[in-house]
Amino acid sequence: MVYPNKDEVYYTSVIFEVNEYSGELKADEESLELRWFQINALPDNISPFQIGYIEKFVNALKNNN
């Protein structure tokens, strides 16, 4: 995406399926917050761009079971 002021922004999406996890999530200098969500309880403020990836992932999981 290129903004009117010519700044360019690139998005990277990573989705992990986690059945068990131990330890603590730790944010770095580029992260404001890290949290776990159940797939059926995602926050309302996820961008439509990200929702598309999540829906494809969930559908792929359903098709593999």
C-alpha cells in the first residue's frame, strides 16, 4: 500500500494453530500488545484484510479434519 505522502507499508500475516502452550507472550518494540484468542471470540477491531486470512485458515482446518 502506498499512502498519498508516498510512504509504503507492507503487511505480514502469521497464523499459528496452538493446542498447548507454556511460557509468556512477550511484545517487542514493534508490538503494543500480544494476546491469545479463541477462534470464535476474536476482537471486533480486526481489519478486514486480516479477517480474510483468518477465514481461509479456519476453512483449511475444517477441510483437513
